[in-house]
Amino acid sequence: MTQDSTAPGGSPKPSKAEALKVASGYLKSFVADEIRNGSSHLSEDAAGLLKFHGSYQQDDRDLRKQLSREKKEKAYQFMVRVRMVGGVMTAGQYLACDELARTVGNQTLRITTRQEFQLHGVLKQDLPTTIRTINETLLSTLAACGDVERNVLCCPAPVKDAVRDQLMEDARRWASHAAPRSSAYWEIWLDGEKIESLPPAGPSLVPTAGDDPVEPLLGKTYLPRKFKTAFAFPEDNCTDIHANDLGYLAVVEGGRIVGYNVLVGGGLGTTPSAQKTFPMLAVPLCYVPRDRFLEIGEAVLKVFRDFGNRSDRKRARLKYVIHDWGLPAFRAKVEEYLGRTLDDPKPIEVADVDDHLGWREQGDGKLYLGLPVENGRIKDDGSFRLLCGLRAFFKKYGTPARLTCQQSILLADLDPAWKPEIEDWLEEYGIASVERISTVRRWAMACVALPTCGLAVTESERAMPSFLDELEGELDRIGLGDERLTVRMTGCPNGCARPYNADIGLVGRSAQVGPDGRPGPGKYTIFLGGRTLGDRLNVPFKDYVPYDRLVPELMGVFERFKDDRRPGESFGEFCGRVGNAALGGEVIAEEAAEA
């Protein structure tokens, strides 16, 4: 603790973000004052609070240097994130988002790794109309960003059975229960008209001394940092439950969910220059019967609210509370809040993951079709016309859809008689089905990074396709083209594409600037040793690897894997067993090793 971060009396001094939340009056001031003032952008304070309303202020970083030379202001724009619990949407909601992308956005929609849409390129003058339109469809942007419970993840497969219905019902109940309750959002964007996109929130189930009359769960200063929750089945960890602060792993008996193993403390963001930060996977805390799952979630949330680090935002996630206290002390505090003893977790762990792609049966006589969307970007690009193709699909068929945590889209409620014409539709618009892409591309993900993300130091989304072109060719050459493994690339260490539990994680390390002043692909840290199940962290293999050297560095490891793997061993498991030193890895500098 540095001296200037300590308040009089020796207690930690709250960060500037904490003071700003207090001054906002439950998220209203600053944003309300500036949103219609005619400026192209918001002040730093207002932009910080805008996140709670579901939007980030950004600028086009490709143009920064040019505009600076011309002594012009940055090309300000906004990213608007659309909250969709479990990725569920109607055809009308999809079409509304599509229209916004074309009229106020940058002609694309982006599927996030948290089952949401992001609109990019929105100008400040269009924010009020954009957010109001989203709410009129019974979707919302509230709490899609900020120090709150983020979009709640749930298996999106539209299979008609009791346990999947129960899982989605519980995800929606938790999302509603943990949502902000201040009226500021509706007052700023909807003229005070409260449009409900979730069931009404019930009363606090775990009353504590720290409860606020307006925000009984989140508090007047909301949470120390973001909080993420996922629901999953042991046989299908498609929501990557271990990467979340709070996870509900369903325990199924007799064809119904009887309870949950509750996992806590997941979070993958890190800062390589700060050894005090690191990725961590969620660990089992307890078992809870289904009828009490809300109160255990509330207790965990409130312990984080009351004891999370509010002076150092780099260490403000729940994982650091658990790491610093130890799980037994954290469990004891949760029990104190609940006023009862917790049951030990059941002997159940994740065993597989399904990406839900291809043609699948729903169980009610209908089909659904899972379509891969490279890096989640729905766009038109030459003969590939996914944006206008999906618009035509939803206008014609009017069926619902769901988004996955692997940045794909599932088209639901399809009559089997439609299959031939839907296959023709894919051909007409140049849309690749899962059978027409490589296995490595099927399981790959990348974050947005440049040019819009203000934190990115390297390319990611724009660099991933050509990287995969090279990698899939090399894997085919040595006979590993059908090997299932996860490759995830991010433009910075924050881990938005979950690189730290992948078989291969590629994390932006340092920038590269071209002769025109524009940023190039850059250099990356290669991480090896996770796996598709998402239940093990990888470790640094090589650091500061130039983009054009990534595939050559990896192929030496793949050659060893091909020759020395054990029966049934995945690539990540092999790397973890053999170890980096034996695979030709290097000793990573201390500042990177903690990542």
C-alpha cells in the first residue's frame, strides 16, 4: 500500500471510482448532465458512469495519430452492449438490433463471449435513441457493463426438456434479483418509463447491516468491480463456469434440477506489470438445494460488496478476496451472512463441453441450427453476407435465436421441412456451416481489440483469421486437422476472450506501429496447457513473440504432441504433463510469470 492510497487513520483510501459512484446519486448525475449537451463526447467522470448504463466511450484508434497531427479531436464513438440473459432473443429483437447496426452503428453486430450483442460506432447524439429502441424490444443495456452483476450466462441450447427450462428460469431469476434497482436508468433514457426486460426483483433474502434502502444488494457505491455469473451442466460446460465469479453447476436427479454446486472466485483478467494480479478459476464452495439458490448467491455478492478492495481496482475482484482470506474463511463469512452452515459440494465436476453447432433436434419435433460466427462479427464482406443473410432469415421465418459463449448463433424452432431451403439460404449468402470450417477455427475466439478497444496493445479480431489460415494448414499437414483444441487471442492481458484456460492462449504484449503510424499486429505471449473443459489454467510458454512467428513457434510443440501423446490426451493436457522446459519454452520475465 503506497502512502497516498491510505486515508487518515491508516485505512485504505477509496479509489477515485468509488468517490464518483457516491457523487453520482445512484448513477444519475454526470451522465444525465452531459448526454444531451451537444458535445461529441463525455467527460472522464460521465464516461465512467456510462458503463453502468451499458455503454463504453471509445474512439477510432486507427485515426488517432492522423487526427492528432491535424490538431483535431479524437474520432469519438460509443459501444453499446445489449444484455440478453442466456443469449435468448426473438426474431423481432434481432431485427431491431440489426437495424440499429445499420442506421447508427458501423454496419456490424458483434456477439460477445457473454451471450450479448455489441453495437460499435454509435455517435453520442444517437445514444438516447439507441438505448430507448433496445428497451422497447424488451431487451436492455442496464448493467451490461460497470461494477455490477453482468449478463448472466446459461446454456443456450433450445432443447425442450425440463432441466434446461429450469436452468434458464433460474438464470433469469438471478439476473433479476441481482440487477440495479435505482431509477436513474429509466429517468435518463426512457423519460421515467420503466420497461421491464426481466421479472421484477424480489426483496433482499439475506438482510445485512450494509444494505442500502435504494440498492439493498449492490449498495450505494455498487460493487468494488464487475461480477460475473454462469449456470452450467456438468456434461456441458458451454458457459465456461470456472471463469466466473459465481457459478451454479446443476445437480440433476430424476429428470429435474434438485440443487447446485456453487463455485466462486473465477476471473481471468490480469496485469503483467503487477505481480499482485493473476487469473484464477472458480472453486467449489458448497451445495445448495434449488429452492435456496438465490440466497446463497446474494450472500456471496454481499460479502464481495462489503469486503472487496475499493482502494486498488487492479485487485478489486472477488477472486482476490478468496485468495487473500483462503476459502475456509470466505465460506465462514458467507455462513455468517446466511445465519446457517453450508452443505459441502457434491462430488460432481464438469466432464465435457458442447458448442451446439450444426443441425440438432430440439426434442419437440423441430430442429435448431448452430452457425459458427468467426470472432462473433456479424457483417457483410464480399461474398460473405452474414448480416443481410440473417436479416432475410428472420424476416422470412420469424423464429427465435440464441447466442453462445463461443460467439456463435443458434437458429431455433425450425420445421424439418425447411432444411433444404435453409441449406440453399446458406449457399446464397456465402454463410459457412460448421461442416465447412476447420476444427481449430470452430473452437477459436478473439476479442475486439483494435481499433475500438482503448485497452488493446495489439490486434486480435483482425489478426486471428490469417493466423488460423496458417495454423489450420500446418495442422492438416501433420495429420492433426481434426484435433479439438481451444485457441483464444486477446489484444491485452484483461482476458475478454478467456485465453488463460484455453489449450493455446495468445495475449497481446507490445504494440507494433507501421510506417503510416497505424498500429500493427504486435507481439504476444503464448500460453499453453489449458483445455476445452475450461477447468485448468495454462502457463506462459514464450514471451514477446512477433505475430508472424506464432505458428512456427507452436508447430514444434504440435510435432512433439503428435509423436508423444498418450491415448485420449488433449493438446493442453499433453503440454501440462510434459512441461514448458521440455517443449522448448523459455523462462518468462517475473512480471509476466504472474499472468
